[in-house]
Amino acid sequence: MKLVTFNENQVGRIADDQVLELDTASAREFFERDRDVPETGRRYPLAEVRLRAPIVPKKFFHTAGNFREHHDDLARVNWSHPVNKGIVFFQNVDAIIGPGDPIVYPEHLTSELDYELELAIVLGKPGKFFTAEQAAEHIGGYLVFNDITARDIQRREMESGVFSFSKAIDTFCPIGPYIVTADEIEDPHDLDMELRVNGQVRQKSNTGRMSVSIPQLVAYHSPQVYSAGDLITTGTVAGVAASTEDPFANYLKPGDVVEAEIEGIGVLRNRVVSWQDAHGTPPPAADQWI
């Protein structure tokens, strides 16, 4: 099933070129009710609906450094600190945007706006303190995540070994375009991944290159207590702008169109816009006390 949130935050499933509305208040409730949700009988042409962020979780767990290639890529250009597996932190759910929503460039805060293609896991049921062997029953589905990052802010944060602000600014959390339920994905460890900026391939990999498997990740985070509909990210792959020979030629800028694609999961497309275009005013002064 491809589960969508659309129009006025209605929930539905895609069937061919139609969206079949489901009788639930949210995608979180869909999983809280163990997917036992009837259809309302209303149908909408897929081409005519406005897709929203497919879900707003109660908790959003980040995993960093799970693809060794990303660590090696940054080490090659002497990134400020190692990015090894085992780094975990929470994402700001209020920064979530959906397919087609603009990524607003806060030029008063950063001049190094980067992209990170990631697979995200949707928790299908609550739980805590379980093993990797038990993890499958808790996985409800998958979606595409583009982990937008302010690298200059991140470098300062990593001096203490923790980063969050650099990834949690308003609109920095595009997810979508829909949730593909777990039964639709035969092997989540063999999905091609590709991120493009203005049609140019920047990241290209496969989920099979993860250091830690999806069941292991899901089990590892479980002591933090899952609610149905929570999200876990799996980390990004090689090719971020910060790892290129000329990062400032590759960092995102207003006007760029970013397409984050994972085989079988979909294409998440967002445009970068300036603060002025988004808000109609110049950016406010930033309080730089760090």
C-alpha cells in the first residue's frame, strides 16, 4: 500500500491513478489502529490532489554514520570530526515538510546548505526493549527523507560531539512522497538510492551498503520507547556537497530543485527558495552568540 496524506490533511491509499480516502484522522492514527481502517468511499484523481507530508510522528529518531562510504567521503576532505555509526539524536518534527513544499534557505543563519538522501522507517506498532529478531513485527513501512543540513552550524556543534540545530531548522526535514507499507518491499536492504540537484546526480548508492541492518537499528532505538507512527532514519550515503572538491559550488542555493529517490519508495521533490521569496521580507538578524 502507498499511504498518503493529501489536500486538507486527509489520509488515503493510492490505487492506480486514484486516491481512495481512508476513514482516519491521520496517518499516525492509521498505524495506532493497527491499519484496521475502512475506506470512506470517496475517490480523488491522483493528478488533482495536493500531497502533504505523509505522516507527522510523535518521535523522529536520527541515525548518523550508518553508511561507511559517507564517513570515508568526509574523511577524504578532512571534515572537522568523524561521523561514525552510533550517533543518534532526535529530529524536530515541526521542521517536517512534504513533497513539493519549499525548502527555505535561512541565509542569515548559514551559507553551507547541504542535502542528505536517507531511507526512513515507519514504526507500525508501539514497543520497547525488543531484539532485532523481533523488529520485523514493528516495521510498518518506509519513506524517503532528505536530511537538509547547515554544515557551518554542524561543524560548531560537532566540537561537542552532538548535532541537532544544524538539521532541525524550519523546512529542513522533507519526507515523502508517501509511505510504502512494509509488505510492498521485498528486500529493504537492496534498494537503489539517488539524489539529483537540477537533474545532476549528486548521490548514488544502495541500501545494501548500510553497516547496521534495519532490524538492528529498530531494536537499538527501542529502549527509547516507540509509538506507532514514529520514524527512524538509516543515515546518508556518499556524495554530499561537503565532501566534494569545491563544496561551495555544490551547496544548495535558491532556485535549486532537489529530487531524492529510492527504488520502490518514490521520488521526493523540493525546490529551494530564498527567505525573501518565502516570507516576503528580508531575513531577520541572527543572534550569533556562539
